[in-house]
Amino acid sequence: MAKRRHALQNTADLALNRTFTMPLHRQLYDRLRHAILSDQLHPGQVLPSTRALASELGISLNTVNHAYEQLCAEGYIERRVGQGTRVACDLPETFSLPKGVPQRNTAPDESTHAPLFLSHLGEDLTRQAPVSSIQTYRRPTPPRAFHTGTPDLRAFPFPQWNQVAAHCARSMPRNMANYQEIAGYYPLREAIAIHVSITRGVHCQAEQVIIVPGAQTALDLAARLLLNPGDLAWMENPGYLGAQHALLNAGAQLAPIPVTSQGINVEIGQKRYPQARLAFVTPSHQFPSGITMHLAQRVALLQWAKQANAWILEDDYDSDYRFSGRPLDALQGLDLAQRVIYIGTFSKVLFPALRIGYLIVPPQLIPPFLALCSYTHIHVPILDQLTLEAWMTKGYLLRHIRRMRDLYAARRALLIESLQQEVK
């Protein structure tokens, strides 16, 4: 009996590139699908067996099988016992590619792309440098000294955390698998309200606490909600780049205000930019100088915000760590006019991958903030919230903070001693 001839007499067009990140079976799928849609392979034509094609291309049998199975599942080919594999007579596409259209390259080719039309925000984001943390945490890296914003994860009690998380997962009611409160798990909001009132002098109710996926999300939400494009915003100079990007992405014009030994210079801000609509500050531990804003500057900033009907974003990112004296209470605790939006995070005190931060907003801002959250992240994953709430209410958080304070204080003392000895 004559041997049946398959349609692919020349497999050179199917050559695969092992340097691409795209898997080989996906490359083979793309090439065969393109050949079918561009009419290089006609309906009813016989394709080589998986074993023969694997041999010709120098790839594994499983690779060819995966590609054929995907094509078969999508209706491009038919596989029948005793009849081999054929191009389907009724293709799933309602159109075919014109003959002569070049095969889709599995590697990016900018020359074939249509012009990239984006919004002004999209264009600005394209021009910005990539966010360093995304690159840094793509794969595990050895600890690096003086890496800002990262706690010592080697000292975190992960076995204890995992035990609490496992208990929460086992005991979680079924109704918690559904959508939850936009503002976050209420017991966690209560725990946060108690914690910041005791440790930071913040005045709030649990209803004012809104759980978000980290402080950067809080900055983005606040900037978009409180500013119109073109509005002026005071920004500490030098200051936190994450806050600068959040304000710029909201369309704000940055008004750089110098930082002195007493904190942000409110007097210069009032003289140069009296019409500003918002001020971003890190009063407890200015980033990156480490200065604590003096009480006189805090009072002046609050008076300006009240008179100018402006808002203050207070980023209290690492106030749990102080090694001498009692820290000044948060700016929010001094605010009688309800102009301060307080931002906190657990990334510095626990671990960054937790991605839980929070906003404490004046009562009149609760509805608009929740409305905006409903169109962005809806709510933070509930199991993480349950675990953190249990961690806080069982006293693990305060114990961990005390241990880390001692550890960081000892390292700080060692660094100071070494600098005094070596730098003369």
C-alpha cells in the first residue's frame, strides 16, 4: 500500500527558536495555526505524525503532542484513529490571513507594531524609569546592607506567622469566600485604630480606617481623589520618589519645599505656593534625611492647611522604630480641622510582600474614598487580613516590634562605633 504523504513536505518553515522565552510547543502551535489560516495548509490535508514531526524538528514527542492537542481543542485540526491528523474542514476562524502574509514572530519586533497611542498619563509612565522594587524582588537575592525600605526578613518569625495563617485558613467561614467590605475586615480596622491611637497618638474610629494594598496605593488614591490636573502640591525636597510619582500621575504640579533641621519649611511654602491644594510630608521620620519635624512647624503646617482649605498627606511609614526618647505624636493627632489623611503600612514592620497598608481619613472623606476603592482593588485578600488581625490581637505584633527595635538599635550602635573609629 502506498505510504500516505503529509502536507508538510518542507518543515524548514517550522524551525523553532530555543532562545525565545516562549515555550517550544507554543511556537509550534503558532506556526501551524498561521500556516492553516494563511492557506499554506488546506482543509483536509494530512499532517505528519507526532513522532515524525518531533524527529524532523529535533524536539520531544511531548512538545509536538501539546501543540497538536491545543490545535485540536480549538478546531484547527482533526485527529482520528486510523486516519492520522488532518487540517479541519470547518475552521473556527471566520476569516483567513491573506497569502504571503509573513508568519507571526514569537519575538517582539517593534518595526511591525502600529503606533502606540496612549493617554498623557500612559506616555508619562512609559518615559519614567522602571520601578526598582519590581526588578529587585523578581527573584530571591542575598541581603544587601543599607537597602532602604526593607526590614531584616531573616529575623521575622515566619513559623509563627504561618501557624496563625494556617489556623485562619482552616477556621475561615464559607461566607468569607465571597466579596468583602471595601474598607476592609472590620476587626482588623479596629485593631489598627487601637494600635495607632496607643503608639502614635492618632485620633480615629475604626470606620475611618481603610485597608489598601500598601502605602503606594494609598498615595495614588489620595492624590487622584483630592487633586485636579494642574493643582499645586507641596513636596518635601528632598523627598520620597513614590509620592512624587503618585502626585504627578494625578496631574499635579509639584511645588518643592526645602527641608531644614526642623522639617519642611512651611514659611517658604506659604510665600512661594500659597494656593497649593495639598502637602505631602513625612513628619515623624523625614525621608530620606531622617529629621523629625518640630512641633512649631507641625502647628504652622496645620494652620496653613486650615486657612488654605488644603489637605495634608502624612506618610508615617516607619514610626514604630525609634531608639531614643519618645517620638512626637502623629500630625493627625494634632489636627482639629480634619485636614490630615494619615497613611500607614505593615511593609516596614513585618514584610513587604504582605501588601497591606491603610488610610485613616476624616469622616467626610470616607464615602468618596470607598467609592474610588470600589473601582480599583475592591478589597485586600481576606485571608491576609484575618492573619494580620489575629497576629495583632494576640500580641505578636508588639512583641515583634520590641525584638526588632533591640536588633536594629544594636546594629545602629555598632555602625556608629565603627564610623567613629574608621572615619577621622
